[in-house]
Amino acid sequence: MSLAAAYMFGIKQGVNPIPLSDFVSYYEFNNNANDTIGTNNGTPTGLTYESGLVGNRGVFNGTSSKIDIADNNSLSFTDGVNDKPFAISLLVTFDTLSGSSMFFTKYQGGTPDIFEYGFVSFGNSLNFTLFKSNDVNTRIQMTFTLNRVVGQTYLLSVSYDGSKTLAGLKLFIDQTDVTASTSKAQVGTYTGMSNTVSLARIGYRGFATPNYQDGTIDQIAILNRAITLTDQEYIYQKYQAGQSLI
Ligand SMILES: [Ca+2]
Ligand SMILES: [Ca+2]
């Protein structure tokens, strides 16, 4: 194969760094909130769909749209003692720069509140946090200031290697590893996540003051391993070509 053929359309042909076995769940928003790989189908509320970069995408109205996903062991990344690696990757657009955007969380308000992890944006501050043993006050987190542009599509991916350390957290935006520009912090003494009974949620955070995504979300991949910049570049190029990862 010639070099040109090997890199047709910018994608290295015949090399798929993300095989099906690396996926836990994949939400493609083709007129539903189903998991096209695993069994973690979502239940959408107030969600509509429109044409996006890769088939359809979910449209979140900022006031009531959300997806609930039942608790399942496959969405918790702990064996009870040690954390396991995982990554969350998604396409997102923003209709407004005010308020907060909830990409994918596994925590929920209630009595008591319960916490595992969350990938969200508070205004321009992207935030990925892992909570120790269901304790909101003990955690490791990574934040990054993204000066968002309304309507622009971003490929956002967070990665964790399971090491229980800040060094194990990474953030990729489009084709760049921005980890070195993130702000990381440990609060308390983090010793690992819990497997709780919390729902997983897309587009919504249900505490006393709920937060709703206002914009679109698409192609949420939950992977069972940490990812590299090579993975991110592959995902980006596939999506730019309008192709699903599967
Ligand atoms: Ca899609
Ligand atoms: Ca659970």
C-alpha cells in the first residue's frame, strides 16, 4: 500500500486503535438515547434530534432536556479497592455561554447525595472530577478554561489511568492534548471511587439547583481504558469524515 493510500482521508487505513472491546457504551443519538454497543440504554426527556457531524445529534433545550441511565456496574470504574482506567469522549456545541453544561455524570442529588464522577462545564470551566468513596468533599479534579464559541463543535475527551493520582487525569480538545494547561487539585485524601447506586446522566445535574445543557451532544463514547493523543486524533478525524467509530 502506498503512503497516500495508507493515509487516505487523513485516517490511517486498516488501523483501528479503538476496537469494540474498548467500549463500555456508545451514545450516537440516532433518534434515541440508546447505547449502540453495551446495554446501558438511556431514557430521554425533552430531547430532540437534528443532523450533526456524525448522523444525528441530541438537542438539549437548556431547561428540561435530560437523559437518565440506570445504575450499572459497567459504568463504575472500581473493583472495590482499586480504580480502573476509563475515558469519556463526546462532541458538543453550546447555544449559550451562560449557565453550566452537564456532559456525563454519575452522581445525583437526593438523601443522601451520591457521587462517583462527573465531566461537566461550569461556564467556561471544563471540569472532570472523581470522588472518593461517595464523598463530595474528597476528590481529585482537573479544570480547564475553554473560551467557548456559540455553535462551534468541540471534541472533548477526558481520560483517567486508574492510578488514583492527578497525573492520571488527561484532557483532550479536538486534536490537542491540553493536559499541561489544566489546573489539577486534590481535595482531602483521595483513595478511590465507590460503586454507588447513582444514575448516570447526560445533559443534566439534579441537585437543589439543577443544571441543564443548552446546545447539542453527540457520539458519547465511554471507554474502558485511558486514551492517548493518537486515539484522540483518530476519533477527531473519523468524526470530521462523518463516520462513527463502530
Ligand atoms: Ca450521531
Ligand atoms: Ca452501581
